[in-house]
Amino acid sequence: MRWSTGCSLWISVLVVLSVASGCSDDESDGGSADATGDSGNPDAGGGDTTGDTGMDDGSGAMDGSTDEPEETNALIREVRRLELDQYLGGVLPEPTVELVEGDETTYVWGVDDGPLCMRGAEYRVATRTGDPERLLVFLQGGGACWDEFCLAVNSAPQGVPDVNALDLALAENPLKEWSVVYLPYCDGSLFSGDIEHDDDGDGQTDRWHRGLQNLSAALDVAKRTHPAPREVLLTGSSAGGFGTLIATMLVRTNWPDAEILVFNDSGIGVTRGDNPAFLERILEQFNLTRFIPESCEECVVSGHITPLISWTLDRDPNIRIALFSSWYDTIIGKVFLKWDPVSLAAAIEEQTGALVQAHPDRVRRFIVDGTTHTAMLGDASGVIGSDIGAIEIPPGFAAELSGVQIGGLRDTKIGDVSVGQWLEAFVTGSEDWVNLVEDAGEPPWEAPEPTP
């Protein structure tokens, strides 16, 4: 099912949810490129990441305590220790097929136990058949919701939308031949939440943060429909970008032998470095604190969740990660963090620079000057259809949404290199996959009043 991409009045409202834009791809601000990375072929590391740790002596136990061989992949071991995989493997209700149209299938869950949107609406996932050895798992964005602030999408539509990275007709899209599993975003908790809230104290649930269940159920569908891909590209935009921080671990658990590529689009984990309590509050609201490993010493205490990326790479040599951001991302910095732009840019430099330094062969960054939010979407006006009621916006907040710039694969560039070209170099392992970082210009907006 192809969703409409025509322009309408509600597009400007949706940009803050990273699920809408104007009528065409927006170009990034001008500036010269600084190719700072290693131009050599990125080393994905690797080898077989699964298998027994030794020979069975015939007793049925490898160490005297279990009949199961020890998992050799350190990341999967951590996933199981943290019980992050508690909903994987068929423990959730099965979906039903809601729609089959061409090579696309939409699955839907009911509204009882299991996957669910933030306000109780049913959850959906769509698949598209393509190259069986190359699978794209796409996490859509759509805001976030906690006690003090709620601006989010709360319904999951049918089908695979024609956003840039999913558009079969876009010449600049290097993913056209890949199989697709598309996850709409409607849980308000970054595809990770696992808690319910009674906001008005009447004894009834008002917010179902079932992001972890939604993600796990979708990955179960993906495992059945695409059991053995050679490569898995996990990408997410905005809230979906934040979602990849947890999803990377579950994707590895699902496909232990695949090369995992992650394109984090404007959700790199920077929050409030001057106020770690802000991040602590979000994790508490979504019941995620228990999934932050103690061995990730810089997670949370730094005020950023970005160190979890480095922690993940330390435990799996067969993952590569591409990061996209702008220095002054309006949606992340001004709308959600309510942080001053100078501090935001400094945090982006500090956090992404540390990742590149720690993993120079497996992390690259594409950072543009200006306020651009996301680069995988282009014109995303069809993502949730025309149901304006599915978008929750704080009263009097419309003025904050004006002038938001949504990037695209074709027209968001540094020098002569577009994001689409950079993405192609990333997925092919080309020498052209290098760090591209523009100089930061003058801050384009003033510091807003801080978020509580």
C-alpha cells in the first residue's frame, strides 16, 4: 500500500515528529567538507560469531550447569544477562495478516496483551520482499512522551511509506533492492519502553509504553520472513535513531551470523550533558534503567546515552555504524532538549568524536551545518496518512515547529557528496565511506527555557 506523499496543511505539524516535511528534499546549509576519517576500506571485523565453546564430553552439559553451549558472541551474552530479549522468540501474541498488496504485507496485533500503541491503538508492521540476503529494518520516528512533556504519534498505519530510504522510484536510493521490515513508531518510548502509566490517578492506564514489545514482535516477524540474510541494515530516524541503540543488540541476537550495519539518523543519543538527571528521568519513565549495563561506565552519568554505541561495538566486531546529524538540530536541541545550541553542538562533537576515535574502522559521521533534522526521509508527508488526531502536540506549541528543515538522500550534501552517496559507500564497504564534517556556523536559534 503506497501512502500519499502530496502536500497538505498538516505536513508542517508533523515535522517535529520526524515523520513529515515540506514538498521536496531540503538542502543542507552550505559549507566546505572536512573529510577527517580513514579513507581505507572499513574493517567490519568478523568471523563466525556463534558456535560451541568446546567439545561436549557426552554428559549433556558443557559446564555442569546447563545443557546449552555457551554463546560465544559477547553482545548476545549481555542481551541475555540483561533479559533484553525477554519478548523475542514467540512469547508475544501472533499477528494476523491485515493487508497484502503486491510484494508488501501488513501485520496487525490486537489491543489486548502484547504490542500496542501509546494510547491503546493496535500496532502494525509491514514487510516488503526483495533481495533475501540483504534486509533493511527501518524504525520510523515520531516524538516522545513523558510526564512533563508529550509530543508524539500514537497510531501505526498500514504499509511501507515512500520515504527516501524506502522509495523504489528514487534513483539516489541505494537500498531499492533490499528486503524491508518497516516499523511504525507509536509507543512514545523510543522503541524501548516497558511500562504503563496512570497519568491522572483514576486507576486506569493512560500511557502504554510497549516499545520493547513492539520492537521484539516486529523482529520475530522479520526472523520468520527473512530467516538468514547475509547483511542486515538497521536504520532509524529521530526517535527511531534513538531506538537503534537498543535494537542493535536485539538484531544481533536474531541474526548471529549476519553482518550488522546501523545508520543512526538524527538520534545519536546526545541529551543533556549539563544535567544527567534529565536522561535519568527519561529512562525511569520508560523503565529502561535496568537495560543499561553496569559495565557501560559513561552511560547516563555523562548525561548522554551515546556511550552505549561504543559499549556495543566493543562486544561485537561485526557491526559498523554510520551517524548523521546537524550541529544545530532544531527538533532534538530546541524542541525536546530545550538546550542552548552552542552546548548542543559541543556535545555532538564530543560524543561522536569519541566514537570515531574509539572505533576508527567501524564508525563514520556525516555532520552538516545548520538545523537539518534527519536525512533518510526527504518528503515524509505520507507516513501517518491524514489522521491529525494521531499526533499529540502540547498546547500553544505550533510556533516551535516553524522553519524545521527535513533532509533527504539526494539534496542533503557536504561538498559534492550527498547522504545517498555516502549511504551507498557505507553499505558496500567502499573507500568512499569517510568522515564528512562541516564547520559549525553561527548558532541559528537562542537558548529556550530549560526543560524541568
